[in-house]
Amino acid sequence: MNVSETIFFIDRDSGIGLQAQLRETVVSAVLAGRVQPRAHLPSSRKLADYLRISRITVTLAYQELINQGYVEAVNRSSYRISGNPPGMDVEGERRSAGSNPIDWSRKIKMSFGVVRQVAKPLDWRRYPFPFLYGQMDPTLFDLNAWRDCARRALAREDFVLMASDFAAADDVRLVNYICSRTLPRRGIHATPDEILVTVGAQNALWIVTRLILEKGSAAVCENPCHPDISASLLLSGADVTTVDVDVEGLSPDALPENVDAVFVTPSHHSPTGATMPVDRRTQLLQAAEERDFVIVEDDYEFEISYLAPPSPALKALDPSGRVLYIGSFSKSLFPGLRLGYLVAPAPFIREARALRSLMLRHPPGHLQRTAAYFLALGHYDAVLHRMRTEYHKRHVIMAESLRRANLKVAGSSTFGGTSFWMEGPEGLDADRLVSELRQDGVLVESGSPFFPRSDQPCRYFRMGYSSIPSTSIAEGVARVRARIDSLCGGSEQASVAK
């Protein structure tokens, strides 16, 4: 039996090396059972001629497959699938599926359908006007520096350390940097035993809710609220009260009488960008002391400050340790990094570390050490400097474009940030707007996931500018204006003109 060369395909625009594509074709065919053990592969010459690539490329790919155990050499120029390649059982055959499929709707005891995620298409880069929040512009990131730090993290001494089981510990260098550099910028002083490294801010949030909330607990979150926060609270079994935010964020006067925990984003409310002033922060801390509740502070994007210095974190004003502080590097570096941290009193961190150990032991050691080098060697600050400069430029262009298009800004960060919270006219359905704008090559985010308890059409939407070129902003905004007019009959444009 022979393997036809027609199963091979080369995509020269994929960014993946030719050898890697050849190996991937063979491996996926073996694991999917599309080729049988001992089936002969095309000769290196024949396959090279078919794909119009170098013969040495094919030979090297075959050699690597031999090293991995997927392919074996028959003679100097002939190759075949191994008799027992990885992914096969002892007999070299795939295990057949059971005849009676499982009804998983009966087996699953808890549904997580309450989570309303903000839709972000994976192929967003092909859209010419991506006003998506939280995505990165790779031109602003120093990839060569990151590669160098990853290489440093693979040095023998570092590798031996990170390849070991950390048990429940974290990378010492990363924790020390957070203590000495990151937290002091927010006015926070903490010791290493008061810090837990997490897989992003969401992981920290989930750990906190597991530890402080249970069925019957009383929790408060903002309205609108990031969908991950509201979903985590609802899934904890707690009784959740939402408190409307205004231009100064959450008002402590609006808190209910019975409360065990308040979840806030005081420095940069998600999604409006409102900043809670110091007097409100003081009032909230006093209420927590008097009524014995805990405050969970999600402090993100404070690094992207170019209009004004960011205000100190709420935890910096906390004299009694009632504030549990959550931070992240994912927003300031790149979203796929998934590295965050939790700052809390040492007894709380001990319990959080034990819970994290049950979930995932610890974040990957090599990733922690790479990030530690990137931070310590100054690359992080250099990237932030480039981001602030570019985002300031885009902010100015975006604000002017929105003003000219008569689009209403419902909120934006006073110190900078990377997005505008928009309010459409009465009757606008932001979900429909998002869907139809895709036909225009424009991506915006509906505000409906931020209002989890409302089943009415949402007229709010968010427009980010971290990933769209400044030269595309004006045209993209104009297309948003045109699509809103088409959905709402141009009534808002006419009323503004009057």
C-alpha cells in the first residue's frame, strides 16, 4: 500500500516552515487513521517534484519523522509509515468507539452556559477595520527581545529549575519583580508570601470567588460589568446584586445593607473606563471596615496612561488588608501571555495557593521565567513607552473621528486606555450592529454581555483601538456611522443635525 503524494499540500503564506508542514501532514494522517502502518511514502524526489520544493527539505522532514517514530527507512531512498507509530495501540489499529454513545446532557452536573462571552473572531486580522478591545498590535511588541528572554530561560541552570515540579511555588524572579517594580507603581507594598502568580486575571478571580463566596453569600458587582466577573459570581451560588455605575464608577451609597464582598474595577471601570475618585474609594473602604465585607479590586490597563497619571490603586489606600488585588501582564504585553497575579494577606494567599495547586499546580515555569527576564531587562518598560506613544496618537484620531461622525461616547478612561464605550440611538440592537458591520469589514464589540441580567436589545457597544492602524480609524468610524443610520433610519443623525 502506498501513500499518495496528493495528500500533501504546501501553503507558502502560512508562516509555517515547509518541513513543519510536511511533518504535520504525515502526523495528522497517522493520528486520524487515514494511512495504515507500513504504507510506503512517496520518494523524496517524487514528492519534491510534486510540491516544487527542494529534495533536501523532504529528506530532512522524513528524517525528523523517523526520529519521532512515525516513519521508518526501508533503504537509502525509500520510506514508509512505521509498523507501530505513536498514537496507535499495540496492534497498530485504532480503538473503535463504543456502540452506545453517552448522553452527556445527563452526565454533566453543572452547566456553564451562564457565561456570555464577548465575541472575538479568531480571523480578526483579515478585517480592515478591527475595533477590537484587548488585541495587540505586533508592530509595537519587541519580538526579538522576547525570543532572547525565552532563550535565556532555556539556559541550563534556568532549564533545570523550570523543568522541575514547582509544586505550589512560583518563579522567584517574577515574584520579586512584582514586589519591587510593579506593585510600587500602584502604591502597593507587598512581600513575596502575599503574592500568587495566576494564569491571567480570570484565574485569580475564579480562585477568589471559590474562597470567599458560597451559596447564600451576598456579593455586589458593577452594572455594566465584565461578563467574566458576573458569571464567576453567579456560578459561586452567591446572591448577586448589581449596582449601576455613573461617571465616577460605583457609588458606595448604593450598596445594599447585606454584603459579603464587593467586586470593583475602580481605576478603570470595565467597560466604561470611569475612574473612581479618592473620596469614593475612602468611603468604600470605610464601609468595608464598618460592615465587615471584602473588596476585590481588578486593576487593569493602568500602564496605558498617556493623558494623565493613573490614580493609586484602591489597595494602596487600604489600611486593614480588606482589599484583594488582581493584576495582569496580558493586557500590557499580549493577550495570549495569560500571566496575572493576586495580592492579598499571607493567610489568604496560602489558601489560594492550595486551591490553585488542585486546579493546575502552577503556571508554566518557562513562561514565568521568560516574562521575568523580559521585565527585569527593561524590555517591558520600552514596550509600554511605544504603546503609550502610539495609543495616544490613535486616541486623538479616534476621538476626532467619533466627533465628526456624531457618534456618542458614553465613556472613556481619563488617563488613557485603549477603547471608547459607545451609546447608540434608542432602538439600536448592538448585537445586530456587530453582525452587519462585519459585512462592511468592521469589527466592534456588542455591549450586551456586560449587562447579564437584561434580555432587552442593548444599544451600547465598545470600540477599541489597540489593534487598528491609525490610518484606518476615520474610514472605519464612518462605516459604523453609516451602518447605524441604515439600521435606525438615520433618525439620530437628523436629530443631531437639528
